[in-house]
Amino acid sequence: DRVSLPSSSKVGDLRILAQNSFQKGFLSLITAGGRILENPQQSLEDVPLRDGEHLTALWREARLTATRAAFALWSPGADGVVTRGCA
């Protein structure tokens, strides 16, 4: 799929656009040079991307751990953990 964003956008904006396009969460974006775009706050202007450059979107499976009163959802290499409930 082809996506387009203004150069003033952030890596996180690009990731969300890719997640919506592929209908998959927990994506890692990798440049043609093999650089993983990890920082969602980084400006696309600071990433050495050329107009029309291809990126690879790598989907990672989510993991879930739960008790009767709480759960934690994460993906290895993701930006964080989502938790809800009482310990």
C-alpha cells in the first residue's frame, strides 16, 4: 500500500497510518537501509527518507497475560504495555 504524509509529521503518525492501512496493530517500520523507526515522537524530517522510498512494515503478535482482576497487553519490542485492573 502507498501512504503519504507531510514531512512535518512524526514517526508515530506514519505508524498509525500504516496500522490503519494494513489493519494490524503492533507494527515496526523499517527503512530501505535497514533502520528501525522506533521513536514515535521523531519528526519524519529527521529520518533520512526520500520521497517515494519503500518501507517495510513488520507485524508483531500481541501477548496477553491476565488474572481474575487485571490484564497486561504487550508486544515484544513495542513502545509500552497496556494494563487494566487491580493487582
